[in-house]
Amino acid sequence: MFSLFKKKAKPRSRGPRLKVDIHSHLIPGIDDGSQSMEESLTLLHGLETLGYEKVITTPHIMSDSYRNTAKGITAGLHKLRREARREGIKIDIDAGAEYYLDDAFYKELQKPDVMHIAGEYILFESSYFAKPMQMEEMIFAIGAAGYTPLLAHPERYRYIKDPDKEYKRLKDLGVLFQINLNSFGGHYGKSAKMLANYLNSAGMIDFLGSDTHHKKHVDSLGEIFYMDVYSDIFKRNSIKNNILL
């Protein structure tokens, strides 16, 4: 099973080793990520081979597609941990969630078992094409609930037309940015790559994520670590991943 991720002879990574991943979809069968335990274990082994020591996997919570609950996510997490130990995978596995800004978001945020990251961050996303009408109000609600708003993959939102203005406004609201590493390799298209490079140059990146759904994401990620842009990210930004170890 794990032979899919045999190590290749490569030069040393061009930047600091990223020990913690805060965005992935590894609990099998609950969203558009891994669809089987075998696939999940293969992906975990791949991430471990890349040098990760901890993953905080973040299933979608989306009222019209993935109606996941804290109870279901936690049950899936415990099962994944057990199977990973049986396979000799030593990587630490925790779970949060990736919340979609929809009509149900306010109710999700008010639940006592809201799926936060490290007791501090709420990872959220929106439609790729249309900015939610109440986005700023929802961001304020995250802060009012005692958490720091963390926007997943801001480089992928096609409604961003004026990066200077729109990203700055989000930063002024206290939003932290989590960029998908594979965006720098063009995995999500030219626009996402361009905006990822903009955010890097502007020093606006707070966290890096793999957003692993399947093997292709891990394969692509393995290439990013050896690109010049990877070391440049750490020169221009204060990357917080490893403080969560």
C-alpha cells in the first residue's frame, strides 16, 4: 500500500521543515476527501514521509452538502488514529473543521463543541465565485465567540478582483490567511497561483496547508518543498504552523 510514496533522490528542501499541516480531508467517507481507510492511511504515510509530524485534518461542514457534526468527526478521528497506529504511522493526528459560510454557520458557531483548531482558530471558507453578503458579520461573529478567524485558501476565491484593497480589508478585520502550498505550483490554475504569489510578496501568509484530498495533492506537495518560492515564503512571512506542534 505504501509503496506509492517511495522516496526519490532529491536535493535538500529549500526552506525550513514544515512539521504541522492544518488543512486536509483525511477522515474517510465524510466529505470530498479520502473515501476509504486504506486511502487515508496511504495519504498519512505520504505526509509523514514528507516530514510532517502532526496533521490537523479539517472535514467540511456545509449545510447543503456535508452535514458533518463534531460527534461524527471525533468518532472518525478516533478510528483513523487506531488504524494509523496499527500500520506503524507515528504522525500525530488531530481534527478541526473547515466551515462554509452559509446560512447555518451562525448556529454552528454557537455550538459548545464547535470544531476549532488548537482551541484558538476557526478555519472557514466561502463560495469560490460569490462573496457572501454577510461575510464581515460572520467574521465578527467568530471573534465575538472567542476565536481567531482563519480563512482557508484566500488565493482561490475568484471574486477577489482588487487584491490590494480586498485582502487588506480582511486583514483589518483580524482575519489570518492559510494558503494552499500547491497553489504555488499552479495546481489550482493561473489565477490561484498569481494570487498566492501576491500574498507571499505582500507578507500576508500566516499558515500553510496541504489541503490534501487525494494522492495527487501529496505528490504535488513533495515538489513544492524544493522550489525557490518555498524558502521565499519563510523570508517574507511569519509562518505559524510549527507552533502548533
